[in-house]
Amino acid sequence: MDEPAFIAALRALATNPAARGLSDDAAVLQFGGEALVLTHDVLAEGVHVLPEQDPADIAWKLVAVNLSDLAAKGAEPLGVLLGHTLGAGDERFLAGLGEVLAEYGVPLLGGDTIAAQGPRSWGCTAIGRATHRPVPSRSGARVGDHIFVTGTLGKALLGFEALRDRNGADHTAYSRPRPRLAEGQALAVEATAMMDISDGLLLDGWRMGEASGVTLALDAQAIPVAEPNRRRECLSWGDDYELLFTFPPDRQPPVPAHRIGAVVAKGGSAISLDGEFLTSKHSLGYVHG
């Protein structure tokens, strides 16, 4: 089974409202007047990180990508749980873990360690407290809303190539992404829909449009990319961990962001680029399997 098929099968089991139908960045668990936001991501050697990559960078990325999911819900991090496969470079892993936890003021609450053969994998669960109700989702985009994105897309692609090719260029956008926690909390007050970009703007935009029952109509030239000659690749490669969000047309976002399109009534696909409906979601971004 590929990733979409497996997730579709899981939805039959994830019936609790907190799971949000497995169609969001995180689960939202209500406790009286409080809402806990929970997310879990796994990094696999040779898939999400390169073999021989500095374990300190792996630890940073592991925590950062989970904090990015909290950012998409406008949540304040409360702590993380770690799943670690023991192996070479554990001292460097611990150093990077200490750096990212200190950078974002996040406590380590527990987890598990194992020893295993073959490529290594690492898991992290992040727990946050929602700072605004309702907690933003992917499903709230409305016809007429404007579409925005933070930052510049494609930096992670160039960082990956720099690390892979060992050419001395800056690779931190790939190896040490920076979650948009402050921006997410500021946007949560008025954003109608919000998510982070992990699998590419086009695929993640398709997911938002599908969840909201609308079409996200994007203007390619309005989207900031790190390499204009490779614009389509920058829009589909992923790993940027910027925030994609929709906002009421009469309001301006309280954080720096680029307007990249508008929400329109559902057409031939959940996403369009320069008026062309993109219907093959497997060509839009990264899909496991």
C-alpha cells in the first residue's frame, strides 16, 4: 500500500473527534477550556536524512519538524517525547538535541531507545497547548479568501543538494529547518485555514483545498522561490516547513507573508496553477510508497 491508501484505511480506526479524520497536521484533544495539540513524525535514514549526515542535524530536524506541526495549529510547545535508534554518533545526536530544545525552550519529557540492524529511524511526539479557539485546521478555507505563504520555497531543495554534493554551500534550510512558531500563534487568531509545507506547496495545497471543499487558485509568479529557473521543482520538492494559510480578503496577516492566490469554488481539482487544474496528486509532491 502507498501512503494515501494506508492513511485512508486508518481513518476507519481514527473515529475520535480529536483525530480530525487524519486530515490535519495534528490531533486536537479538548480538556474543558484547554486544548492539547499532539503530533508525531518519524525520520528515516536514506529517506528524510542522508546517510553519514551529522547526527546533531538529525536531532535538530527531528524536533523541528514536529514543532512545525504545532506551529500550523498556532500552539505553544509543552514538550516532546523521543524515539531513538542507538548507533554511531549518539554523542553528536545528544548535542543537537540539546541545541534545538534550548533554542525553542522545549522540555524533553521521555521516550524510548532501541538497538536494531539496518538503516536507523527516529521518532518524536510533540505536545502543545492551543493558544486560540477554534484551533486552525486545513478545512476552513472559504471562497474569496486570500492565500498566503511565509518565507521562500525551495531553500530546502538547494540545501539538500549542497549536503549531498558536499559543495560547501549552505545546507541549513534542509538540515536545520526553523519552525514558524511565533507566526503560527499570531495567525491562529484570524487564519481561516493553516498548515505547514512538508511535502511541497502543490501537494499540501491540494490537501488543504480537498479538506475545505474548494480550489486553491495559485499564481505561480507570485510564489517566492529560491531558484526561479526551477520554479515547479521548488513548489513540489517539500521540506520547507513554511506556513500555508488562507485569510479573509478584508484583512492583512499580522506577520510577513506573500499573497500567492485566492480561494475559489471547487472546480476540476482542489488546486490550480495559473488557471490549470492539477489533477494528478502523485506528481504534486512527495508521497511515501
